[in-house]
Amino acid sequence: MEAQRAGRPLRVGAVTLLPVERAVIRSGAGDAGCWLGALKAPVAVVVCDAGGVRALGPDSAALALDALVAETPGLADVLAGI
């Protein structure tokens, strides 16, 4: 299972930071037993300030906000509430 989601917004003064993360969960079973593995990795941070709303990747490169919203369930709702 792989899912992308918006994290909890963090407000610092007049700036709101919203992390977007990807979670991957894998499992399997065989004759010797079963296994479960999980990974959580950053996808982006959305910055909301007086300059507007923008998305930055883990390498600080600009990302297309509309594409990020389309790929992240619930992100549009979180942004509407900020």
C-alpha cells in the first residue's frame, strides 16, 4: 500500500507550513513466517504566507501546486481551511 497525505499545518508567525508525505507499507508471508515494513518520506512542503501559496520539494525546488493538490487526497480541503 502506498499513500500520499497532507500532514498537520504548522503556523510560525504569519507563515503556515504544510508538510506532504508519502507512506509505503509492504507485507508478505511465506513458509518461514511473515514480515511487515513501512517507510515514510517527505514529498513537499506547502508554504502559505503574504507572498501566496507555493510548494517546494525536498530539494527546495519549486513544484506545481495544482499537480500536488491533484495527487494528494484532502490537500485542497486543508488548504481551504488555512
